[in-house]
Amino acid sequence: MFDKWCKRCGICIELCSRNVFMADLDGYPRPAKPVECNLCGFCITRCPDFALRVVESKAKDPAGQTIL
């Protein structure tokens, strides 16, 4: 997430079919449920400010799933 580029429009929050994002107190989208992300990239292609990027992490949650 590139906060300097994000205008907090909420498009990524609304369009994510997996409900990964949630707005923080300042209105910036944050990955609230990163394990739900399937790395489809739809949020990236729809962001009018090019403020998002998706990277896969090697970190695992307690269930053994990859955390973004």
C-alpha cells in the first residue's frame, strides 16, 4: 500500500470479493483478513491511484496458511 498515492476512495474495499480490506481510522484500506486473499490482483487493476500492490509472504498463520 502506497499511502501517499491513495486517496481513500474505498474502491478496493468494495470490490474485493474476499472482503480482505477494511478501512483504518484514517480511511486507508488495510488488509484485515490477509489469509482470505487469493492474489487475484483485482484490487490492483481497479485502483485509480495505483496505490496497491500484492505480495505473497512466507509468514504463516496458526492454521498454516500463508499471510500476505
